[in-house]
Amino acid sequence: MIDMVEPAEEQPLGYLLHRVASTLRNEVTATVLDPLELAFPRYLCMRILSKAPGRSNAELARELSVSPQAMNIVLRGLQGRGLVARPTSVASGRALPAELTRDGLALLKRTDAGVRAAERRVLGRLSDDDRDALKRILAAVGVD
């Protein structure tokens, strides 16, 4: 493995984060989301809406770093499954606030244990304390 020749402290943070994120995404997708027929972008959208209901298509697109067109496809897919609801019109403006439905909240809750198990597998070389510290550090950086 190429990473073994270069000490971790000398490797670019972006590369290390990308490597972990890709590994975790693959694990979560294969073991949790695929059996539920839920694509990873839809899962992320649902996770955001569970913490911040009422987000518009544009807000969600910015948060996930995708185009508004791509986010619209994600939202329409979630609406088609009855997992997200958006009004057909709003009193002012054009933004249609999205919210998880009861079914959406229930499905998201069903993913929690599997996602946590996938995290433990991917971060298996770390102690529980180190895993908790890593999460605290990541939560503290990259916020506005």
C-alpha cells in the first residue's frame, strides 16, 4: 500500500479524508443502503432534512456540493417513494421547502444501527475513545 511509505502526518489531510469517506461510503452503501434500495445521495439528503427541515432545493444542493438539477432529481426520487414532502406552491418566492415524511423519518431511523456498525468496521483500528475523539474533531472543523 502506498500510504505505508509516507508517515500519516506528512500526507495531505484532503487525501486522508477522501480515502476514509470513500471507504465509509462504500461500506454503508453495500451493507445498509442497498438492501433498503436507498442511494447514498438520498440518504445524505434525508440526514440533512432530519436536522434542518424546510430546506430548499438550492440550500440542499449547496450543502451537498451538487448542482441544483442533481438535487432536484434526488428530491423527486425521495418524493416518489413518499419519504419527502414539498408543497406544490408557496406564498412568496419559488423555493419549495422539503421535509421528511413519517415514512422518511422511520426509514432514516432504520439506517442508524447499520451506519454505526459500518463506521465501527471502517474505523476498526481505532479505540472507542479515538473514534469518539475523531468525530468530535471533525464536527469542530469545517463549519461556518
